[in-house]
Amino acid sequence: MAQSHELGRRSESLAARFLESHGYEILERNYRVGHKEVDLIVRRNDLIAFVEVKARAGPGYGHPLEAITWAKRREVAYVARVWIAAHKAPGLTYRFDAVAIVWKGGQPVIEHLPSAWTL
């Protein structure tokens, strides 16, 4: 397994635990529609968040959120629309969140950005 892939998997698990510790329930991990994917789908009360997780091995690689391009946002939005259609639940609010993780000296620095983008 490639080192960057392992970093991504470890970071997604860390992001899930972080969100759970802040009252979110993990509904889905790595939810796919064809080749498109969203890392996490979480719920807290009447809110569903589609969460993109980005990580960097250190601060010298740029901020992780810079890697969430317009194309990735469009991909996540497509997957979100499919998920919403399949899980019809009136009265819910939906948003797109991001979790950035920078590993500094083996220790993660986690940043959760609610409503990271809108359509």
C-alpha cells in the first residue's frame, strides 16, 4: 500500500473519530457512486454533512484545503444528490464540510470547517 494512501486512510479514520467526539453520527464512510466518492457522511440532529477529508504529511506541502478543487466539490455534490435521493428524509438540512489534517512530528492538527462550500 502506498504511503500516501495509508496517510489518507488513517486521516479519514481520525476525522471520523473527531466528528463523533463532537456529536456527529457517522452514516457512511467512502460512499461511492461509480468512480465518484465522498469520504464521510455524518449526521447531528437534523443536519446531514457530506465531508471531504484532506491530509498532508507536514506543513511544507501546502494547506490540505487547497486540494479541494472545484472539480472535487462538483463530484461530492453529485454523490450527495444521489445519496439524498436514495434516503428521502424530509426536514433535514444538508451542507458540505471539510476536515483538514496536517501531521506535524507525527501528531495530527485537525481543522473542521463546517459549510466549507456551497453550491
